[in-house]
Amino acid sequence: MAERRNLSEFPNFEGSLVWETAGTSTVTIQTTEVHDGTHALKVVLGNVVNSGAAGEISQSVTGSKTFTVSTWIKIPTGTTVNPILQEYTAGFAGFLENHFPSSIVGNGAWQRFSYTLTTKPTAGAFGLIFEVAVASTATFYVDSILVEEGSETLTYFDGGTTLSGYTCSWEGAANASVSKAVEVTAAQPLLSMVI
């Protein structure tokens, strides 16, 4: 694979907080519990049903293509979080569809959530919600969002990542744009000819 692109413009919570509360939860960026880098999203549930967090994770998807969305999430043992992947038209101008991947049951450690879908013809953006169906005051963490074209769940990267065999960079502002990983090719030895 010569080049990969992470289509999430805010993949790692190292920049601005672009997520909001769902229900009565509290959403902040913190530095204590992280999967990658130095920051992650912290969600303190508000003890009501459908409490959680919601974020706009990509404005760079296109219609009628297959994408895999993945993120790392740390949930207390026994707490169940329900992901909802939302499909929108370009610029989040119009809602298209909710996708309901399987619930994630916490085990107290970082777990990888992944979901593959084929977008509607007019798709241009993804939103992601993590919420609970049972009232809870638990705290969970989200980090390392990867939105990639294709059906495989590959190793997470962003423009600041050191990824073996690749050179990673941001296509725009650091921590606020699409990023790419370009495969590093080994230099070929020069052949010399003696006459």
C-alpha cells in the first residue's frame, strides 16, 4: 500500500475540543488516560439514559464508497456503550442515516471499536456518538480516530505518528486536518558497468 489517508480532521484530541455532550454528560480533553499521543477525550456520564458524547469526525468522505471507521475507547468493566455512526451530506448540511454497530462492553482497558460501511451516493461527512442505554455515572475515554477508505481495520496513524515503513504528515493544520502515510521505499543500488 503506497499511501494511506486518515480522513478524520480531528483524530487525536491534541488540538481543540470539537466534541459535545449528549444528554447530561461532561466532555473534556485530558492528559491522564491516553491511547496515543498526550491527550484523549474524557466523557463523564450524567446518570441519564442516552448520556454520552457526539463529534463530527470527517468532512472528507465521498458517496458510494466503502469506509472503515475505528477508534480506541476505554470503558469501565461492566459498562456498555452504544456507538452510532451518522452519515451526512457534505459539510453536515443534511442528515442521511444512522448506523448502529454492536455495543461495546467495557473491560477496564483500551479496546478498538471498528465499523465498515458503504456510504450513500450523496454522503460527504461522518458523525460519531457514544452513548449509554442505562443511566450511569461512569467515565470513559476516546482516542485515536481513524477514517479510511476500504474494508480493513489498519493500524492507527495521524500526521504526527511514527509508523514503521511510512512517513506521516498532515495535509493542512496539525491536529486539525486529514493526514497521510506514504510508504517509504528502499533506495535501489546503482549499477555500474565496466567497459
